Amino acid sequence: MAKIIRSQRASTSSVRSAPKKKPAKAARLLPKRGAKKAAKKAAKRTVKPKPWTSEEVYEAFDRFRKANPEPKGELEHLNPYTLLVAVVLSAQATDAGVNKATRALFAVADTPEKMLELGEDRVRDYIKTIGLYRNKAKNVIALSQKLIAEFGGEVPRTRAEIESLPGAGRKTANVVLNMAFGEHTMAVDTHVFRVGNRTGLAPGKTPLEVELGLEKVIPTEFMLHAHHWLILHGRYTCLARGPRCDVCLINDLCRWPEKTV
Ligand code: SF4
């Protein structure tokens, strides 16, 4: 009997103290699948890119200018008022989608007065292919009323006044001031935000940070068109997914660690 107990204890302790089998040396040296890649990516992310020199910024915009001396926005409009309406309608929508709806709308209503005559229900019908169209139709009518009541039916020329209009924010004011009145403003949409951050030209956590950063580094002589160059660059070259770094005009200057050239 005593013999049996001894042999049971021995067997339990042998299980507890059995040394864990070590993986072969070669296997221990191999990183876990994907770990090496992830570590490399994380390291890249934590390295702050070197800021652009003023010569590099000049060079980049000089190349943009040579490639496209007179860049144009893609939102169709007939005058400052229709530009304002188009920008208000473009929130969370594509320029192409907005143009499709506004071609017919602006043919019948290209002033605040005509828009009010048309009325909210009909405006809604014209723009129903655009996201958030119910709210946007309300805003178009309300901003038209305010333009007539407070600004003599004209689009005002200051940022604060434009921002006071229903549906218009800082980006709208910047686009209108730049495109309708030739001011050196920088409207930051999703494309400009991405390009500013990726390239390292003006990194920022918010559109306002990127806007102010870009205004600080871009030489005055490029500011009238800088907004369009950056939008077009983001829309057609520095795409959100799969940026076309191989054909990018500024690929040697870009600071993005993940650029593909
Ligand atoms: S190199 Fe690539 S990531 Fe950098 S700006 Fe050009 S397209 Fe964008």
C-alpha cells in the first residue's frame, strides 16, 4: 500500500516539475508572423518628419504651378451666390454629385430672390440626389432669406458674415472668399487635410490646424491657387487608398514614411 502512495506522489511531482519544451533555436529567433512589419510601421509613425524648408515648399508649389498654371475648382456655379449654394450642398457629397443636381437648379434659380420664389419643396426636389438633402434645402432657403434681409441680396465679403449664414461654416467661407473674391484663404477639405498631413507640409490633428499651418508655410505668390492645387493633388494623385506616388510631382519632397517610391 505504502509503495503505491509513494509512486503516486512521485508521478504528480514529476508532472509539475517537467521542464517546458523550448522551441528550437531557429524558431525562437523568428519574429511572430507580421510582428516585424508592425514594429517597423509603429517606429515610422513615432518618428517626427523633418519640417520642410522654405526652398522645398517653393519648389513643390512651383512644380504644381508649372503643371497647372490656372487650376479650377470642380463645383459648377454661375456667380458668387450659386458658388455659395453649391459649397453648402457639397458637405459630405462629391462635387460631381452636386453638379448633377445644381445644373438644373441654377438654370431656374441663380439669385436668392429666385430661390425663394422656387420655395423649399421644389428646391428639395432638385437636390434629392444629394445626401442630407432635406436639411440642405432648408438651409438654402434660410440663407437666401438672410442674404436678402441683411446683405442686400449679395454674398457678403467677410469670413464672419459668411459663417453667419445657415449651413455655412469655415470651409464654405474660405472657398467663397478664395474663388469669388480672390482672397488668399485655404479651405481644408478631406483631400487637403490628408495631403497636409501625409506630406508633412502642415501636420495637424484638426482642419483648422492644417489650414493655419499651410497658410504659414506657403509663399504668398502661390496662395491664390494653393487650395486648388492641393485639392486636385489629393483627389487625383495622393489618393486616400493607394496613393500614386510613382507619378507624384513631389515624391522626392514628400515626408510620408509609407510613400511607395
Ligand atoms: S509621394 Fe505619395 S504620399 Fe507623398 S504626396 Fe506624393 S502621392 Fe502622396
